Amino acid sequence: MGSPLESWLKKVHVAQTRTEVLRLLEEFRPMDWTDEQRAAMSKVYIRALEQLAPEADTSDAQKAQVSSADGPVWYEKM
């Protein structure tokens, strides 16, 4: 069996959706990796995201339900 990094790279490579790739990345990110290992993962996941079709966007009705008044903007927080 390969290294732990190789198994993560394979998981990302075989992911079926962008959501799955990003979920894997969130699991990978907090682990203890070297800079070289993180660079290898970044190349693989960016390539995977480029190859996967964009997922369906939310409908206009769903977007309308989201409130734009979600709190003060950055300059009001200062």
C-alpha cells in the first residue's frame, strides 16, 4: 500500500463532484502535512476541480429567500 498522501491524492482523483473534492480537502487540511505534501495535494485538487463540471446553481427562488441583511458590513464593525 502507498503512503498516506498517495491515498488522499487518489481519493481526490476519483471524486465524482466538486462538493466531494472540497469535502475531502476540508478533511485533509487540518492534518499534519509538510509543505511539499500540501503542494502536491493542491495541484491534484485544482486539476480535479477544473475537470469536473460545475454543479447546478441554486434557483432564483432559493436565492431570494436568503436575506441580504446578515449583519453589519466590515466597515461598520470597526
